[in-house]
Amino acid sequence: MEETELKSAASEYLDAIRTVRIVKSAMWLLVWAAIMAQLVCFILVQFVGLIDPPDPAAALAEARAAATRAATAPATAIAPARPAASALAASREVVRIREQALGWLLRLTKFVAPVACMVLSVALLTGLLLSLVGRLGGASGLASSFFWSIILLVMLVPWQRVLPDMLGVGVLYNFQELTAAVKLVQSDWDHGRYASQAMILHYVRFLAYPVIVLLVWMLVGVKFAKGLKKINRSTSIQPGRGEPVTAHGG
């Protein structure tokens, strides 16, 4: 009777660990998606020129080319050539739409990432407590994963907004911060001064820092998987069908 109760209790703990694993995986991936979205936005703005203002000379050249094509086209062609002003206005509208889309995306990721990381930390702490109370093993891996998640959360907090006078910044930023930083180093970029102090700090802030955060994010997952693997190894309960109960990987 006592052995049956112990098996039932251990099975409950393992079911709870499975729930922790599902929540951890969902929140872990959300954090990754938010950081990657911000990194892609920076690359599009800095290197691709996604929201660069349209060049009037280019718009004029495009209008002239369109006029030339219209003049040499067959008589059945009815599409008129757009004047330069119209082409320039259309280009500005496209840039405005891109700016709005990037603004919404960056605001969304700036909210999702820290919230998901907080839920992730709670899930990891719950898993650690379950492993200790249920004597399931794997506590070292789960504890390490939990503390790395706290470090990850600290790196995600936008300290430049929370404490403006503080030197440190969070990895997350909004559209205004991104465009202001890009404009600040635009002169060095145009003149080929890629090793200036402002340029180096710029790339550290928007490229190196997210990569470091992704490494910490990866450590959270690796340490959790290590703890979960030990739980699976230490489990030897045989429920009704004679199969060992495990929390499964990931």
C-alpha cells in the first residue's frame, strides 16, 4: 500500500514536471523570437535601408524612364507615366508604412520578451521545487537554468527607460531608439569611418549585445535539458503497463 502511494506521488510530480517543460518551451521560444525580430529589424534599417527617405533624383529618373517606355510602347498601352512628384509621394508612403510596421513590431517584442522571460523563470523555479520536494533528481541543472534565466531577464529589462541616468541598457529597444542611433552614426558610415568610437559602440549595442543575450538564452535551455535528463534517468517507477514514467526531453 505504501509503495503504491509513493508511486502515485512520484507520478504526480512527473506530470507536473511535464507541464513545466511545456510552459518552459513555449516561453523560451517566445524570448528567442522577440530577440531575433529585433536583430532582424536592426539589420534591415542599418544595412538594407528599409526606411531610408526616398531620393528625389531617383524618383525623377524613374519618372523619365517611365515616360520613355510609354512613348515607345504600342498604341494599345493605356498605362500613363507617373510624374516625378507622384512617384516621390508613393515612395514616401511606402516608407511611412514600413516605419509604422517596424514601430509596432518593436513595441510588441519589447513587451513580449521580458514578460515571457518572467513566466519562464517562474516555470523553472517551479520545476526546481518539484525536483527537490519529489526527490526526482536533476536539481543542479534546474537550479542553474533558473539562475541563468534571471540573468537573461536582467539583460532584457530596458534599463535605459527604467533608470535613465544608469549607464547600462537593456538589449530591447523601440523604433525611436533605433532610428536615433542609426542617424547618430550615419555620418561616420557615409565617410567610411567604420572604426570610430561611436560606430564601435553602436555595433556592440545592436549586434554584439543581442548575440550575448542569445548565448545566455541557449544556456537556459541546455541547463534545463541537463536537469530533465537526470530526472528521466533517476525515474524507475513502473505504473500499470510496466513502463517507466519519464518527463521526456527538452
